[in-house]
Amino acid sequence: MKIQSAILGVALAVSPSAAFSTSSNTNIASSSSSTQLHSTIPKPGTVTTSLTPPSKLPDSSSTADLFESRVYKTYGRYPITFTSGHGCILTDDTGKDYLDFVSGIATCALGHNNDALTSAITNQMKQLHHVSNLYYTPGQAQLADWLCTNSCADKAFFCNSGAESNEAAIKLARRHANNRGITDPVIITAENSFHGRTLATVTATGQPKYHKGFTYGGEMVRGFQYTPYNDVEKLKALVEEINQTPEEDAKEGRKRGVAAIMMEPLQGEGGIRPGTVEFFAAARKLCDDNGALLICDEVQVGMGRSGSLWGHEQLGVEPDVFTSAKALGGGVPIGAMMAKGEAADVFGPGDHASTYGGNPLACAAGLAVAEYLSEHNVLDNVRVRGEQLAAGLEDITNRYPSVLGETRGWGLLRGVVIKDDAGCTAAELVGDAMKEGLLLVAAGPSVVRFVPPLIVNEDEINDALARFEKAIEKRVGES
């Protein structure tokens, strides 16, 4: 290691470009083959001089075995390997079909293998898929125009995921507060919220279990405080408290204040809990009165899943900033942060960026989803099928009151509570449903979540309800 470090030090002392030169003057290897790599920094015994194509790797291991040995274990996976899908059906590597009411966790809005989405992506790949944001591209402009035309927003910023869109919103809120002279900006989020897995967005997430092991000196990222969801009085009290700068800080020229109130219109990971009109009206007024921004995290509930295009439309408020991802690309990674009015002019060149954000391929997917939602009356389908799903879940709940509790949600984002004394968790009931060929996903330890593609039909809703009830019936029979 000392020898290697010395070599590296000498190489870097010459110049960064020389240290990593691919010049033919190297003594390590020389070949005209395009499959060989060259380096001026040798690592004795481990220098890579050729690459093995993925198609030539040994195929003796199963997919599960390769995951076990090669993929970081950040997920608890079910023992199923999916290989294809169409509409609301997924097929595993044994040929078994499953009715998909997970949709890639509220992402595959148009289902699987949608012709319009597939065509848009294929055609775009034949033209241009990425050039960076150093240049203009038509698709990004068109998608931004559609998003703003169909919302209260004036401008859009594109990125690649929900966490990134929320990161952008957090940075925007801090910059906006700084512009108002606030040196210690605080963003208020809700208890049991979920805003992402990056360090800032997981701090914004009001669930201590996600913070464990990621603190510095016992603290997460500073500048976030939490309030009970839908509790108006607690929110008012917290805003008043935050706006009081401690005397010792004021003497140093510091000023504390509320930068933003950041809320999900409906808490998804927090248990499918819709916001109340009263709570969001209060949040809007508090932001207006204090010069703060109201931010709505629409990553899961947005893009039509609630029955309206945006979840905040269910609550009668207009946020200053709102975020989107998941269904925005129908399964192709894309995220967006939208802003209106003063908030739309906070960022300037260099204030925020994303290499892949708004690339032609992702925007082609976003435009295809937008076109499909607009031309096929998908929002009407979400409302009708959502009512059907809610009514069916209520009926099942009434037949199994010892297991199931409240049914709640909007549109095709529904959850049913598993009672504390039911003898099973939400995750276990999801496993039971899987045995019946129905894919569901838990939303916390005690809520089973139903998030089918937005194009689901009447028969598929009835089929899902029947399979879910069969899973409960077997569970009750075994207890």
C-alpha cells in the first residue's frame, strides 16, 4: 500500500491529466483492441487489461443467488422474480401471473408494457437520449409547459426522483428565507411523514426510525421541526415558537424563522392519511402571514392518483412549491419541482442542478404519460374505480371486523387498517395476498396499501377484492 500511495502521489504531482492519461506511451499494456483499458497507475497483480461482457459471465447462479452475493442488502425482498408484465398483470420466472396493485409503489400509472409509453421511449432513443442541461431540448420545455398549464405553477425544475425533487424544494425554501434575512431557517414537516432517503429528506421525514444511525452528535440535518399531522393548534404554536429568535443568537446577528411548511396532501408511507381542509387552510394562512412557503410533497399522491391531477386540489389550497416523481414518468425515472409566483424566481444559474434532470428520454416518457392521462379520461377512471375499491374494502371490513379496521384514502391510493389484535401485521397479510396472486404493499406496520395502475378496470378491482378476502379468510381460519 505504501508503494501504491507513493506512485499515486508522484502521478498526481505531475498533473491530474497525466495521472489518468490513456496515452499509448504507458508501459502497462499496449493493444489496438477497444476492449482493453490502460492506466499509468499500476496495481500489481490486479490490473484490468480486458473486460468480460455481461453476456459471457457464468450463468450458473440464480437471480436470487446473485442478489445475495452481489447486490447491497438495502431492501427486504419477497422471493419472487418478475420477468414480464402487461397492463395490471406481472408474470414471474415460473410463468405465474399476479394482479399488480403495487404499481412499482404508485409509479407505473399506465400499467406495464403500455403501447404509448413504449413507443415514445423507443422513438426518443432513436433520436437523442441525453445531452445535459448545457443546452435546450424540446421535450423538457414541452413537459414543463404541460405541468404549469395544468397546475398553479409558473416554472418547473427537473431531476430524477422524489427525494431529489424534495431536496430541490428544501434548498429553495432555505434560499428564499435567506433572501428575507433569516439566518436560521426552519422547515416544518409532519410527524409520520415521508419525504425521501437522502440526508436532508430523511431528516424532513418525521419518523425517528429512519434517523437511527445517521446522526452527527445525536443530530440530523439542522433546521427541521415536526408537528402532528392535521393538528391546527399545534402547528400554530410551533410557528410562533420558531419565529422567536433566542436572545443569545440575536446578539450575534442571527435570526430564526419559518422558511416553509412542507406537507404531503395525503400521507402515504405514514399510513394513508388524507390531510384535512382545515389543516391545509391554516398552513396556507400561516405561510402567508409569515412570508414562508407552503410546499406540498406530491410524489406519491400526484399525477392523478387522488382522482384529481394534484392532491392539493382535494384540499382547496395552492402551494407555493410542489414536487412530483413516481407516476410522472410512468416508471421511467424522473422528478420535478414546480413553483409559482415569487418562489418561481428564487433559483438562478448555478443555484441548483441535475446532470440527468429533464433529459430527452425521461421527458419523452413524461409527455407520453401526460398525453395518455389527458386523452383517455384517466382521472375519471381513477375516481370511479377508486369509489369501487373503497366500497369493496368497506364490505370486506364489515365481514371481518376482528381483523380489519378503518378504510381510508383518495382515488386509487387506498389503505385498510389491520387491527392491533388481528394476530398479524400488514406485511404478513401482504404475504398472504401474494399467495393468492395479488400484489399489495404495506404502509407502515398496520396498513395494507392498494395502489393499482390508474388504468385498472372494473373486473380487475373485483378480482383484487376477491383475492384479498380469500387471503383474510384463510388467515382467520388458521387462527
